[in-house]
Amino acid sequence: MVKVGGAVNSLEMSDNVAAVDPLVVGSLPTKSLWERADITVHRADKTAALVLINTSEYHQKLDEILADAMKFQRITKNPVDQIKQEANRIIETINTTTNATHLNPIIGDFNLVHIYGNVKTHKHNNPLRPIISQIPTPPYHLAKKLNILLTPYIPSTYSLKLSAEFLDALRSAPVGGCIASMDVEFLFTNVPVDETIEMIAYRVYRTH
């Protein structure tokens, strides 16, 4: 149980994790809470609650995720400049070979990705959902531009944008059958990159 400013969370997750309502945290000495080195504060996964977790346990959970050599590779030097140069070479090639679109060159100073984790308070042992922020990296704005270009090619037959669409589908469906929910562990780090690129290229060049 984590105790902060005299307020104790009523939902006990583990000895080192507690979830509290943001309104409650807002009434506590929030600044001093965030400045405490022994406590890490993050949003809970898929809820509006804030999670207070012992920093040592938080770092241990992140280290366990990063230790998976199938998903992460240790590097010995900062690759930011190389990534920036390679991306600009590709951008220049695209801009000189087509008039259909124009990509802006990558200019400025950049940093490595930043990883953090949201605590899954609804699961046993409160694992982290790893989130890798690419905002400070060279390809970030390029990725946003590519997302705009590729979105029209995403098949919409079996996908929904809003939960309201799912409810409408249920109401109009015939009675009977079953609904199944499937959870993929570390979805994005398990996506096969080469096969995904081939599928995107097929959708763009063969179906439109």
C-alpha cells in the first residue's frame, strides 16, 4: 500500500502499487508527490486513475521488458544522426522521382525515443504496458505525413472507429452467436515489419 499525504488508496493492488482517483490526488500536495524519488506517478492503463508505484519496482518492470532480446537490441552509440541522414536520402529520392507528393526534409536537433509504462491495474502482478514515444526522434513528423497518405488505403470492412459503432452493430445483429475478446501481448513490438510493408505496398499499388 502506498500512503501519500495522509490519504490511503482504497483499492489495494499489491504491496507496492496503488491506484487513486485523480480528483483525490488533486487535493493532495501534488508537487511534493511528483518530486519524491521513491514514488513514480503514472496514468493507469485504460482508466482515468493515477497509479502510485514504488520507483524501484517500476524500473524493475521496465528492465524486464527491455531485456527481451527478440524485441529490443542494445546499442553502443547514438544512432540519431545516422537515422536523420538515411531518412533525408530517402526523402530526396522520393521528391525527385514523383510529383504526387512532397516530403519535407528533416531539419533540427533530435533525441532518442523515450520509453515509459502505464500500470495495468486490472491484471495480476500489475504488469506495465510499454509506451515508446517517438516525438523527439528524426522520423516523427515524417511518420505523421505517411500516416495521412496511407490512411485512405486501410480496409474498413472489419474495423470500427468508435465504440458506438460496435454497439450499433450488436443491436442490429441477429440473436445468437458469441462475442470473443482477444488480447495480444506486446502487439506493436510483435508486428512483423517486412510483411507489414509488403501488405501496405500491395494495398497501395494493387487495389487502387
